[in-house]
Amino acid sequence: MAAIPRFWGCRRTWAAPYSADVTGTLAPRIRDEIHRLGGGGMTWVDFGAAVADVLATAIPFHAWCCHTVDPGTILFTGSVNRNVGCSGSWLAHHEYVIEDVNKWSFLARSGRIAGATSIDTHGELSRSIRHRSQENHGFGDELRVSLVADGIYWGAAAFLRRADEPWFTEGEVRTLAMLAPVIATGLRRAMLARPISPYVGGPVDHGPGVVVFDEHGEPESISGAAERWIGELVEEPPPSSPSESKTVQAIAARARAITPGTDPLELAARARVRTRSGAWLLLYGTRLSGGTGDRTAVIIHPATPQDVAPVIALSYGLTDRECQVAVQCVQGRVTKEIARALTMSPYTVQDHLKSIFDKTGVRSRGELVGQIFLDHYATHWEAPAGPTPGLLVRSISPDEP
């Protein structure tokens, strides 16, 4: 990924702020309130709305949006917009294709976490392509934050003010950056909360679906199964058409951007997505050969336990090693087999299991696999017999490309 322009320079000081630096005053109370919300068992949509209400008491804004991401590929998996609307193609283009200030992936990888357009363009908002595209809708400054917990990127949020309102201050940016870890921790747990729309009459399996895009990224065709699966994604408001799904568009944009031959296993353009009913899907993008033009397809089908287990394990705050042990448990391996596979002693495996049980609130491997993992695997398709390449879940590092 090419470097993103920073527009270094002195910071603007002439716009009257909404409030003073709240880092040392309201921030601790807000942090405690967000921490309490994170333990309330809310869905991530309700959690995001509640956090926005709390933040607004210290950092006023007119509109906001929140997106969950797959921590392995940093592609969108769900979205909520309030008082601001954008198409899936617009969002994917501005986050995964073009370069601009304060892209969420940059904020996460750089360690900056939060940034305001006014500050990072040296007071010239029009330097941001994203701002120029929103200007006609009456929006002014934008405050963005990447939600990173324990080095893992879980989500992104943005808060916007109207064009006639004061810009965000450096103090407000610092406050949001300080609050980001507790928001991220609550978000990752909320992603495993009760389904937004529980199954009625048992799980539904629509079968694999496909969406095909032409060389310009315009939708060319879509299957009925894809339309039905997309209707179950958590996107509020829903897309104007199924092919405008923010999740689908993000995967398609990534697939088009990958240089041919650099990702032979096609792992980069994938996302594990939990639907409203609690089922987990795997969406992946691929280039199509033959015919005319450089066409791309996004395939949608139920995920396997091997796909989902790493995300669920990390959502409970497990360490990398604990995640590896947990995934081995999901695969049905006993202590000696786990020790041999991970090159550790059986006693170390037992220590990891004890920590895993404490963090997930279970008492046995059976509960771990049944209540924690298989409860999130609603379709119960048979897992592949042999080893399969999984989706990596990597820490966000400033040194990553």
C-alpha cells in the first residue's frame, strides 16, 4: 500500500471549538460508561448507538457511521449510518482504492488511531477527496477513529459536523484516540452477542450465491441466493440494491486491486461475516478469466468452523497462543495431539486451556466447542476433511505494508 499523504504543517487554531480539551475531565467518566456498556450483552449495532450517545456529551457531532471489519483482511463486514448516507461502491472506493487522509486502515496501522480532516489537511478540507465528494451534502469536518484492541483492528467509526459548525479540535482527537481501545473491546464482544433477528423455525441455507462485476466495477449479474444472503447482512440503512452492499463492494474492490499472481490462494479478498440471524458467512472475491473485460465475482456461502473459530477466539480476548489452542480444540484434538502440533508440553497446553476457560466463562472443552464455537456456526455444514488455508488474523503494525 502506498504511503498516504499527511499534509504536515502547523495546526489550525482559528476555529472556535465546541469544547475544551476533555482528556482530563470527562474522558474518564465516558471511558467507564463505555466499559459498562460493553458488558451489557448488546448487539454491536445497539452498542455502537449507545457509544455514540455517550460520546456526544463531550464531542458534539451531527452525523456518524460505524463499521465492523474482518480482523484478518480489514474488509468491512457490517455498517450502521446515522444522518449520513453513502453507497457501498463509494465507501469501498474511498477506503480501499484511492489514497486520502485518515483512511481507517492507515490510522490503525500507523498507531495514530484517530484524526480530523481539518487538522491533517492544514485547514484546507478540499485537499481530501473524500471531503470534496461530501461537500455538496453540507458536511464540514470529519473525525475518524480506528477501533483497535490488543493490536487487532475490529472496526471503524466516523463523526461529522455540518459545514457551518466549528472544526474538531486536537483535544477532541486525543480524547477519541484514548477512548478507542475500550470502544474496540466492547465492539469485539458485542459482535458475538445474541443475533439481531434470531432464527424462526431453524437455520436457513440459501446455498452459494454470486455477484459479478464488470471491469469498471459495475454490477453485471447477481444470483437469487446472493440477493437473499445480502438481505441478511447487518447494514443499516440497507443498500439501495443488493449489489451495492458495503461488504460486497469492499470485497470486489479488493479483488480488483490485487495484482495478478501476488495472491495465488486468494486470501486477501475475503471476509467472515455474521448475519442478523447469527449465521456466519464467508464472502470472497476472485477475478474471472475468459470473455471480455476484467470481470470480478464475489461468492457468498456459509462459513466452516475453521473459518470462524479464529475470529470468535479473538473476540473473547484470547492471546495468539490461546487462539491456536482453541482452534485445535475445535478440530477435536486431545491434549497430546495439541502439544505435538503446536510444539509445546502437555502441561503448557493445560495452562492455556485454563486461561481460555476463564476468559470464555466455560468449564470444559465440550462447553468451549459447543457453547462458544458451534453456537456461532448455525449452518452446521460438514468441515473439509483435509487441512485448508485459513484466514490469517494479524496484529496491526506500523511496519506492515
